[in-house]
Amino acid sequence: MQLLKVEPNGTAKAFLLSSAIWFVVGTTLGGIDATHLAAPELIDNIPFLVFGRLRPMHTNTVIFGFVGTSLMGAGFYLIPVMTRTVLYSERLGKLALWVWNLSILSGNVLLGLGYSQSREYAEWIWPVDIGILTAFALIFVNYLMTTLRRQEKILYVSVWYLFAALVFTWCFYFFGNAVWNPRTGSLAGLADANLAWFYGHGIIGLFMTPLAVAVAYYIVPIVSRAPLYSHSLSLIGFWTILVLYSHIGAHHIIQTPIPTWLKVVAITGSLSMLLPVATVLVNLWLTMRGRLGVLHANIAGKFVFAGLVWYALVCIAGPLQALPSVQRVTHLNNWVIAHSHLGVLGFAGFIGLAGIWLIIPRIIGRPLYEKRLADIQYWLLIFGLTAFHLVLSTAGLIQGNSWLNGEAIYRTLPMMHIYMVLRLFSGLFIIGAAYIGLYNLLRTLYWPGKIKEGLP
Amino acid sequence: MKMVPMVIVTGCLLIFSAVLFISMLLPWHTISEAPSAVVRARTPLEEEGRRIYQNNGCTFCHTQFVRPFDWGSGSERISQSGDYVLDVPHLVGTERWGPDLSQEGGLHPDDWHVAHFINPRFVRPESVMPNWEFLGMDQIRALIAYKQSLGFKLADHRMARQNFWKEKALEAFRAGPDENVRWLHDHVPAPWRELPNPYPTTDYRLNRGKRIYQGFCIGCHGPIGDGMGPAQPYLDPPPLNFTLLKGRGISGGILYYQIMNGITGTAMPFFKEELESEKIWSVGEYVAVYFIGETDSRRETVTIDIANEIADSPLKKEEE
């Protein structure tokens, strides 16, 4: 079967290419969604593209399709490299790829047709959930079997994180989507709101974060040509993130009438998050200290460094936003949208792109088609995301403070207009970056033309 | 610590189990399942409407909970845990591009909702909500039934009032303009009927009134105040034609009272949560001057002078 063709590192390559395609799809959907808020009747009365259906298509595509696919694809390359063996089964890997991609595709098409469970990042209906769970399981088996056949005795920290991500995500996904309730995919009442955010934050904290940290832990020492600063810090960062990041989801609903003890758990956990984040960042910072020039000479190093800076910013903001006094202003408005883009695109997305640009040339044994295009992608994303974040944070502060002052939501809508236009424009930089990245990747893989001198 | 696959996977499962117990199972069994006093079962049509709401992602712009520090949201009841026992899945929401809907039922009559779903800007000119005409009238009817049930028994109470007054309003409208205007005035308390607009007619005030008219009124009453705005075909009784009102004793107080409180049973909503006092006077003055063609602005009254507009101020002299 052509689709399950076996070739060395074929699974990793196919995952990374899929990710670049989902990046284009996801950002394009997001762009169309942004036009709705700037000009609600520009794209009008098309059921498939109405705001409420498009928004979950956008979020799920970028979280699972773009970020998840690139980072797990990087895992398919990193696990064999770090255990000094070959992947257990390329065929199984390809099978996982197709189950995964078809699940994402069908989930989104169904959302467009109006089939949604309407719980954030758990909108996909039951059959799609089963596909996603199957894909996670197949990927886990492949990682595990590869690791069990390793030639290298010591497992590097990246391997720990890849396993933790898959185990936790499978569990979060299974419980969070209430898979035992196929018709609704949910519980009843506020218990369901709590479950949904237990899951929702789990996807951020125990899916995207450990995967991205795994890739960063690999790329930083390799590219800056320096040994990892501390094994102990790796251990502390690893176990504390699992304990502390997993139970803070209720900070999304502390303004609803959930039990007070649950709010206390969520807020305390959120603040404690600074511990694992600081541990990882300090460990990586002390690894690359003094070698930033070397790191930035490499396109993957550049992306990882920027991703870690976004990580620091988003993880300082996150715990503070969990505080009730801060949330009075920042909750329910565009501040949160700015924050989530910083986390998904800035942190996990940037590191996913670093994975693509590091691993693809290594797999195919040729440099990138055009390193400058990757640089252009980098700068478009840096500018686009910075502008996007500033615009939406500003809009959020205006909304939050106006509401707190007793202004009706309707009265704040005209104030938002200019920010939604600016948001659309800053989003165009991000969309452009996705298209340039896909073009560069396709040319690298299939139509490199004249080989340019020097490795990336 | 020797990190082998067994240690990592077992450690992950142990930690996840502990977290699952604390953060999911404990809340699941401790969050109250006793319904609050206002809860009642939904009808099949309301349930269908809820599914349409869920499938179309309405929850991404509308919350269904009122926080203790919220105001201006149209709902006066802070949400309680027991309000949600029937909600599968929950639709609490995390963003507010539109108003909170937890007490939406009965704030508007059904015909207002029809116009609003066909094109939200027909009745709310600055809304960014999508048009839902593509759903078709059957689904829109179900959605409206669901929206009118939000708030359960409190919503039923408000709906009963809407239906009661709609009949009266229709009766008055069908009796012709004279009778209709009389009926409308009769329901404004006497002190308000006799109250003139206390502010002077100035360009400043008329410009503000125009801006507010465009943001709040134009969809129903139309750009020339004849009640032929884009929402008109959907509304029964139709929006009031201001140009008929000259010489019928419309005071500033009547306009103010009706803008403030709305006219229950008709599509005219209350604006007191969105517009402060001076803005209501301004838009009333704009309607009086431009569409009715007469104003009682600052007619002699027996009240104390308004502090910032003293009767013999230079501003008054400038006007003269």
C-alpha cells in the first residue's frame, strides 16, 4: 500500500509535512474568523463558515493539526535518535498518521456541518474522539517499542517528556470527552464545566507543553553545541509539571458558582506552575548561556529561542490571570484570546516549527530549499504575533475595564472595531508565514532545484 | 532516579489517578445536584433549540452565568450551582462578544428575536453577531423557544407578561393611530407625561442624540423616524411612526419614560441598562426635533433648575 509505504524516517517526514499543511489550514480558518469580528456581513450566510462553527475548527486545527502533529512528528525522529535505534515500525507510524489526519479532517468537516459537543477543544463528536484516541495509542506503542529496543542505556529528558505527554493526553482526552457517554460526550451541570476545563487545560499543559519542552530540550544543546546544564533540574522540572500543571483547569471557571475549595486548588496550582516553568527555563538558559550567537545562526535554534521567550511570558501571565482580582478585568474578553495565541503559536507552535526546520534537512540529507524563506517566516511570525498580542491585550483591557465600570457589552462593541481590524491585519502576517513555510517545505522535499552551499 | 520507560509510564499513571480523583471525581460528587428554585424541565422544542445553540457554537460569544460583580447584563440574578443541573453539556461559556444569556428568556418578545436572528443588525445596529437566516425558520423557532426558556421559571414569568401585553398592544395598534397613541400615553405615569425635556435644544445635544439613535433605534424606527427600518417587516405590532405624533401632546417625559422602560409586549426594549439619563434625554430630543417636529425642551416647569443648565445662563442668552 502506497499510503503505508515504509521508508527510513518516513513517518516523521509525513507528520512534519502534515503539520505544515494544517498550519496553513488552521491559520486560514482563523483569518476568516477574524473577518467576522471586523465585518460581520463580509462572509455572510454560509453555514460552513459562520463564526460559531469556524472558531472550534480553527482552535482544534491549530492545537491538534499544527502543533500536535509537528511535535509528535518530531518525536518520531527524536526517539530513535536518542535511543540509538530505528523506529519500531514505520508502517505502524504511517497508520497512526492516517488515523490522526483523517480524524482531524473529519472532526473539522463535521463541525462545519454543525455537529459539535460545544466544549472547548472537545467539540469533536464521539467517532472522531475514538479516532484521536486510537492515533495516540498507536503513536505511544511505537514510541514505547522503539525505546524498549534501545541501544542507549540512559534515556534523555526529551524521551521522558514525550512519554508523559502521550500517557497524560490519552487519559485527559478519554475522561475529558466523557467517552463513556457517546451521545453527549459530557456530564451534567457544573461538574461538566469542571471536567471540560480539567481537560481543556490538560491539553495545553500536558499535551502541548511537554511535547514542546521535549523538542526544546533536544534542540537547545544540539544547536548551541553545549551539554545540558543539569540532570537534577530536568528531573525536578519533569515531575513537578506533571503534579502541578494537571489540576489547574478550574481556574477557567472560578467566576462561576463552583465549590470554593476547587477554586483554591486551581489558583494554588496555577501559582505553583511558576516552579516547573522556571526550572525548565533556567536549565535551558544555563545550557545556552554565552552561546546565543551559535544558537541563532541556526534557523531551528532561532525558533526555539523565541518559543522559550514566549513560554516565559505566557507562563508569567497565566498564573497571574488565575488570581480572582486580576481575572475580574481579564476574564471573558480578548485578553484571554491574546494569551492563548501566545501559548499555542508563540510557545508550542514556534518550537514545532523549529522541529520541522531542524529535522527535515537531516532526514532527507539536503539543506532547506531556501533558508532565507525560513528566516522570513520567522520574522513574519515574530511581528505578526507581537502585534496580535498587543492589539488583543489592549482590546481586552478596554472591554474588561468598561464592563467593570458598568458599561453594557453592546456599548463596548464600537470601541472594539478598530482593534478587530488591526487584529485581522496582524493575523495576515501569521497566515502569510504559514503559506511561506509550506512552500519552503514542499520545495525542500520535492523540488529543491539547484542545491545551495552549506547546511542550514 | 533511573528514568526507564516503566518508571515514567507508571509515575504518569499514578499522578494522573491522584489528580483525577481530586480535580474531577471529588467535584463531580460534591457539586450540588439539587436544582435551584427556578429550575423547571425543558420542553422538547426548547431541547431542540439548545442542540442548535450547541451545534452552532453560540457559547463562544455568549456566557450563561452572571458574576457577583457584573452589571448592565440584563439579568438581575447571580447564578447558582443548582441552575445548571439539567445542562448536558454545560454551556457556561468563556467569552462575551454578546450579552450573558442566563436570564435572557422574556426580555424580548418572539418577533424581536425573529428579526434579530434574520439579521442582528436589524434591531441592534452595532452588533457583530452573524446572520442566522440560513438556519431556516424551523430551527430559528426552536432557538427562540430555547432562548425564551433561559431563566426557567423566571423566564416563564417574564414571557407571561410579554404575551399578556402583546395582545393589548396589538388591539391598540389595530384601533388606529389616535387610539394607539392614547393607549401608549395612558400607560405613562402622569408626572412623566407632564415633564418637559429639562435640557436646552443645542447642536451638541442633537448630535449626541443622533449618534445614539443610529446605534440603538434606527433598525426599527428607520433613518427618517417613520417606523420603516429593516426590522419592520418582522415586527407585530410594527415600530411606531414618529412622524404621526405632532400635536398629540408628546412630552419629553413620555419619550424618556418609554425609552427607559420599553413597551412590554412589543419589540421596544428597555434601554435603562445601556443608556444613562442624559443620553436618554438627548435621543428623545433628537426624535422630538427631527421626526415629531415639536419639542417642549426647557418649557417652564415648577422644578428646581438643573445644576449645569441654569435658566438664565449665558447659554440661554446665546440661543435667544
